Amino acid sequence: MVQEDIEQPILERNVATENDGSTDSYKRYRSATKIEENSFGTKEEICSETREVSTVGSISSEKPTDIWKYTTVCLMCIMVAFGGFMMGWDIGTIGGFMAQTDFIQRFGTKNEDGVLYLSTIRMGLLVSIFNIGCAIGSVFLGKLGDLYGRRWGLIFGTSIFVVGVIIQIASVSKWFQYFIGRIIAGIGMGVIAVLSPMLISEVAPKELRGAMVSCYQLMITFGIFLGNCCNYGTKSYQNSKQWRIAVGLQFLWCIIMVSGMTFVPESPRYLVQQNMFEEAKESIAISNKLSKESEETLQEFEIVKAGIQAELDAGEAQWKELFHRKNKILQRVLMGIFVLGLQQLTGANYFFYYGATVFKSVGLDDSFQTTIIFGVVNFLSTFVSLYVVDRFGRRFCLLVGSAALGLCMLVFATVGVTSLYSGDSDVPSCKWAGNVMIVVSCIYIFFFATTWAPVPFVILSETFPTNIKSKGMALGIVSNQLWNFVIGFCTPWITKSIHFYYGYIFLGCCVFAFLYVFFFVPETKGLGLDDINTMWEEETYPWRSSSWIPPSQRAANNVIEEPEVVA
């Protein structure tokens, strides 16, 4: 019965072509026989791809994407991605706090000479405990998006973040009060870190999905840059304004985030999952600037509905199901964990968290200026990623990024170890070596911002079926934040012990990242979410994935010749 429903419109459309006296001959795809062979929601997608194609010349491809048509949905995705700005602001400011005199006086301890300072362990905890909170929030509260919707989940996460900010800004002299505030703020950010990329991937058109999810990382870099600027602007104060201004501004960012959610439609995939079909159609129409009853809206709705129905038929996924090998679910989960973990292990946050401290060691009088330069390079480079991620693909970007980052770390570490210091002195004595290290660091940040910064979030947001998406993404975020914590917490000890030899550790991680991506990360550029699921089910080798053709397009290789129609 299903096959008849699909084939009938094809036959009717072919007859209509013959009756209108067209002088061109046509072919039609043999797509109906594919309906029962595919297992994951490709039914409607095949129907949408089944079309008559002129045989004059080669079979035509789909019409070029009208970018301007998607202006509305792009703006909505940027609103959702603002959660990344809040995370970036924290990254950009917390490292500077560690060098602010008022912050040290309030939360530091006295050494043997009676001088206040932040101990290594206290500095590590204050910087990195935020990431532990993110890991907790992503695992235990990321499910809010499935229960109450992506939008309300983001609003709830922002509310938790506000509570943490209140505790931080109210801290007077007890470092553990500030510590608790950062944990709570981190829990709220963990919810945002899961639901922001998820909502973007579910409302963005597939042609722009990579660029739109990359906007989340763009907002992180923008937040880092403005956070660096804020620290530079407040460092001249002699009181708590040095750090309380930066903390207090987070209230404004939360207001902007919540206000933006009032303009963003709910995820159509969530709405279909809740049997709210009319609302799902309205969401699709708003995102694509179409009428609710337009052919394009209804077609997209049917595709989403078919995919969700297939997942619902499989049942609600439990945590244990993430470790099943059926349909390569376990491999996908492991890929998300590894890729998000390796994003941190490339070493970028070594510069972002401790940039002010690190570049004091190369002899800079005002290391805050260097962190601003890093912020500018990071922010502007991320604009390049919006182009390359969908132009060259996820896999290619990660491979090139791994090689480039590894090379930069090799030069950075080697110059720091061999040339920066003379003899046994701990004082930098070679100015050219310090300058080279700064330049190499900027090149490093350029390649990180265009490859490993945004692409892992893109991969994570499009890898999992809807029924395990929140859980799979949560594990990826946990991996990211735990390694973030390890680097943030351990870096003060490691740099104190081995100095710039630390760069060789990150070099080894970059080499491993290159090998892992080559053997385990498939290319998903230009594929619909259901097509990506099908590719995994067919067990395509990652190094051959760039040439993989979705079932909905394979019909073009097997067509039925129709008689020429002569006027």
C-alpha cells in the first residue's frame, strides 16, 4: 500500500508532461522500489528527490541554494548561538582575574613573606571548576530539551547560570563562595552547551547547517575577545571593579539570551515528537520564511515526521542503548567523545585561560594586550570557518587543522625550550624568541578557530538520531568539559615544572587527532540528518565517506527511459 501511494503521483506527473505538448523528452527515477529497502525515515526524502529530469544534456542537479532566502533562519540561529557568547565571556575574563590585584587580595593566601598570592591549586580550581559544572549540567539536565522543548530548556539553563553569577558577584573574601558560584553557573552553561547546537542543527537548512552550528563557536570567540577587552579596560581600577564589572555584565548577557528565545521557533523535530503537527509546520514556515501550507513547508514536515516516526518505532533510548553496536550507535558515541575531547587536547585553552600568565614569561610588560590580540585573531578567524566547514567539509578541516596545529606547537615548544632562556636563568633574555612565540601562537589560533574550534560541535550536533541525541551530545560535552577541567587545573603545575616542554604534549595529541579523524570520522557535508544516519547504518568507511551517495539520490543512476514526446 505504501508503494502505491508513492508511485501514483509519479505516474500522474508523467502523464501530465505528455499531455502538455512539451518537446523535451524526460526520464523518471526508479525510486519507489527503494522505499522498503531503507530503514530510517528516507521514505519521504526519496519521494522529494523523485522528479522528472530533462534528458537534454546531463541529468540536472537541484537548484542552487538561495542564500538570501535563509536570512531569517540565520538570524534566529545567531540568537540561539548567543549562549556560546556567555561561555566565551567566562573564558575570556577568568584568566585575567587571576592577575588582578583586588581579586588576589580578596581570595589569595599569604606566603612566608606575608605577600598575598593565589596558590597553584586554588588558581586551578577557580579557573576549571566551571567545566565540572558544565559536565554535570549537560548529563543530568540536558534532557530538559526533550521534556519541555529546546527553547524552554535554554531559558531554564540561563536561569541557573544567573544564580551562579549572583553568588560570584556577592563574594567578598571567601574564595570557596566564588568557587560554588562558578560550579552553579557551570551547570547552567552545561544545559546551554547541549541545547544551543542541538536547536540550531534542527532548524537550519542542510546547505547551511555547518555554518550555522559554527555560529556557536563564533559567539564563543566573540565572547572571549570582549572579555579580554573588559579585563584590559578595568585593570586600572584599584578596587573590586577590576573583576565585578566583568561578572556583573553577565546579567545583561542572560537578559539578551532569554529575550532572543522569544523570537526563535521551537525545534520542528521536538514538536513532531510531541505530536504537535500544526506547530511543527508553523516552525518550519517561520524558519524558512514560507507560508504554513506551502508545498515546501509540507514536504519538509513530511520528511521530519517520517524520520521521527522511525525513531519512535524503535522506542525511547535508555543510557545503556548508547553502548549498543546496532546501527553503529556505540561508534558514534565514541566518536563524539573523542572529537570533543581532542578539541581541548589540541591545547587552545592553554593560551586562552593562561594567556596573561604565559606571556609574562616571554618578557611582555603588558600581557593583557597580547590576550586582546589573541582574541581578535580568534574572533576574525572564526568567520573563515563559516565558509570552509561547508565548502571543504568537516573531515578535511579537521585533518588540515590537526597537521597545522601540531606544526605550530612544535615550533612554539622548540623555540621556548631552546632559545627563550639563557643558561639557568628563569628570566627571558631573548627578545626575538619571544616575538616568534607570539607570532606562532597567533597562527596556531587562526588554524584552531577555522577548524578544531567549530567543527567538533557541528559533527556532534548532526551525528545522532533524535531518540538518543540529547544523551549522545551530553557525553560529548562531558568529554569536552572534563578535558577542559584537566587542562585548566593541571596547567599551572605542568608549566611550573616543565615550562615550554608542555607544548610537546599537545603536539602528540595533535598527531593522534590526525590519525583518529582519518580512520574514524566520516564526511557529512551537504547531507540531511536522516541521510547521515543511513550512512552510519550502511557502515561506510570514513575515508570513503566523501563519495557516499544518499539513497534518495542513487535513483539517478537507475532511471526508466520514457518515450520521447513530439509535438
